[in-house]
Amino acid sequence: MSKQISLNIETATAIPQPSARQAIAVPVFSDEPRVSLLNQDELQRTVEQSALNGEFKGEAGTQLLLHASRSERALLLIGMGAHADFSSDELRRASGMAAREAREARVKHLVMLLPVVDDERLAVRVVAEGALLGLYENNFYQSQDEENFWVEKLTIIVSENRSELRDEIERARIVAESVNWTRHLADEPGASLPPREFARRAAEMAQEFGLKVESLDVDEIRARGMGGLWGVGQGSEEKPALIVVRYEPEGARDNDELWAFVGKGITFDTGGISLKHGLDMYEMKTDMAGGAAALGALRAIAQLKPNKRIVAIVPSAENMPSGHSIKPGDVVKTFGGYTIEVVDTDAEGRMVLVDGIAYAKSLGASRIVDLATLTGSIIVALGEHRTGLFSNDDDWANQVIEASERAGEPTWRMPVSDDYKKRIESDIADFKNYGGRPDATAAALLLSKFAQKTPWVHLDIAGTSWYDEAQPHAPKGSTGVGVRTLVELAFG
Ligand code: BES
Ligand code: MN
Ligand code: ZN
């Protein structure tokens, strides 16, 4: 798919003349009923009135559509929450919410006012990003009987029109389109995106943006002894793949530092012989969200061109029960050399990731970030608001944490230590893949044994990659988490 949201985004220093199907979005803080509407007294009165009347409280995630008297344009009040809690991420979400509401109200031209901010460039960037992210839909399998309606234009009102603002909008578009590309992959059902199709879409994207593809097929996976990836994939009719996509900046040399983004690419996770129960199993179509995020980050990086060699590595397989499946008790030999006893075939993510991490090292990666919808345990610990972050290196961890904060994708650091080693010690092999709770920590410890001394960060995105219900700024489904963090990191 290359269908992207067509939204024309510009900045202006004054509110444009009223026109039909226009709405002005006005951010309102819950503790500040007064807003400045640039000498538009009538509009200002309407907004302040509804705020002061208590009709609109300005709480985050709320909005109110009003029609200003004697004008055919609408006013859209956007709740920002308390001013003290204001962050660029709040503004990004507010913009997404405004864009979705505008589309709902059949607004063609959305004019967005900014709250008073320190950094207008950043504000323009997050508003543009938020609108493009907010307009994403995953209803691509719905028949479109009525004519499609879309918001055509977004005008962001700024104090001064500078050329850098154009660049910010361009950057926002590249990043948001890459996040939406990632979300689309993660929202695809398992049947539409088996490993070979995942690899094909990655290659199509790589070709479009001038990235190098070095993927391995099933024969190469077996020949190189990637027993974790092969073992997980062996029960499926769909063959596993190791998707490898590279970005090389201009003038890069072979001995320049190489970073690896390794993403879990389970295109559907039934649990295998340790079959999951049925209830929410359909969500396991998104078990390749980490892999899609690693590739989506490269999609943006190829266009933004940081001066850093980066490779995305996505071990991809379908975890299925069958007569060929790996069984509890089986032992696999991994690419990194260690053997792993498979205690539970549903703990498949770590088995494919260890081969991805070892492969990253064999390519000479000096720093690794892996992203994976790895454990239910991290959802219990952190819910959907923070990604679990594990690392063997404080400097690298801090770099990733700072990038995630700039990106508005918060993380929370969790421990990796041999205190937990009993959970991965096997009686018959070097390690086992499951040893009871806390599993997120045990899984991370197993991965760390393969990263060894290479600075490594593991992001467990099981909670943050998927919205269980629709949000004011997003539909139910995949969030594309990780892409923005990795892009920030590449420029860090
Ligand atoms: N893909 C799942 C983790 C997951 C669960 C992601 C829910 C998103 C939402 C992973 O492969 C898995 O099955 N984990 C099991 C491991 C356990 C059986 C050893 C888990 O966490 O329950
Ligand atoms: Mn599983
Ligand atoms: Zn899984």
C-alpha cells in the first residue's frame, strides 16, 4: 500500500477569511478559560463564554463543536487539560483529535490555533504530525459505499512565517507517514501478511526509498543454523523469513559504526502446540508490530538521512500448531551458538529475537535496539501508557529514553540481572524459554545473554503497540509505537 492521507498543511500568521466547511480549532486549558483569538472579538467571546459557562471544561481528550453566530464556519474547542501538565505530546494528541472531529463534522478546511508555546517550530511539527496520525484509519477492508470524505487542508496559525516551518511540516509528514505505514502492516490480518508477504512489502518500501535489502529465505535460515527462527516457523505452511533492510548514508565506509534495530516479526501467534485460548487471539495478528516499527523507522530515516549506518533485522515467522510444530521439551540450537529448551511454544518471540540479535552482532552492529510485543507480563506491569525498557548499558539506555521522551513515546526502565537467572536455567540445555513470572524480566534476561557485551536496549511494546478501544485521537488497533523513538534516536 502506498495510499497516504492527502492533507495539505500550511502555516499562516492570521486567521483566514471565513469559508464554508471551515472550522477553527481553539486549544483550551482546563485552568485557563481565557484564550487569545488574534483580535477576532466575536469568536473570542463565543469561546470564552462557553468556557466560563462551564459548558466546556477543557479537559484533555474532550472537545466541543460550536457554530459562531453570523458565520458559517464552526469553532472547535479542544480540551488540553491543565496548563501545568502541558507537553508537546498533549498537543500532538489534541491535533489528532481535532482532525478526527473535523472529518466527522465534514470540515474541509481546519484552522488550528496554537497555545502559547516556547518553541513554535516544535509546536508546528507536532500539530502536523498529530493531524496526519489522527486521520489514520484501519477500515481498509470495509466496502466504501458512501463517497469518501476527507479534510483537505490544515492551516496552523503562527506568530511569524519562517521557512523553517515548512521544513518542520515536511519532516512531520515523513515521520507520520512512516508511522501510518507501520500501523497498516500491524493492522493487517495474519492471512494477508504471512512472512513472505511481510518481506515483499519491506522490499517494496526499500526500493521506493533507496534502501538495500539483504533478506534471508528459509533455506539460508536453516543453512546458517538459526534454530530459534526455524523452530518457531516449522509448524506453519508459511515459511519463515529473516527480513534485513539497510540504510547507508552517503559516503559511508564499511568500518563506520553500525546500529541494528531488531524487531519481532511473528505474523500470527496462535501459541503453537501451547495453544492460546480463543478470546483475544485475533489481536495476535499484531505480533509483528516491533518488526513493522523497525522497518517503518528505516522508511523515515531513508528520507531524513541522518549520518549513521543502520540495519533493520526482522526475524519473521507464523507460530502455528501442526504435525510439524516444535513441541514443549524440544531443544533448538540458535545462531548465537547456545541451545534453548522450549518449555512453552507460546514464548516464541524470544526464540526468534535471539537469532535476530546474534545476526545483528555477526553483521558488526555495535549498538542494538530490539522492539517486541513480547510478554503479557509487561501489560500487567505497565499497561498501555509506557513501554518496558531493559538494557545492559546505562549510556545507551539513557540515549533511548531521551529519544523516546522527545518522541512522546514514554518508556519505563525495568531490571535485567542474574537475580532472575533461575527463570532461564534449563536442566538439559544452555537456557530455557520460560520459567514462570515475572516473565517480562526473564525474557529480557534471555535476550541479554545473546547481546552479551554489545550495548543493547530491549523495548517490550506488548502494551503500547495496540489500543484496545478507540481513542479521541486514534482508532482501536495498532499505534505504530517505536517508529518516532527510533527516528529521534538516529538523530540523537
Ligand atoms: N505475543 C505474545 C505476547 C503478547 C500478549 C503481546 C498479549 C500482546 C498482547 C507472546 O508471544 C506470548 O505469547 N507471551 C506469553 C508467554 C508465556 C506463555 C510464556 C505471555 O506473555 O503470556
Ligand atoms: Mn506467544
Ligand atoms: Zn508472540
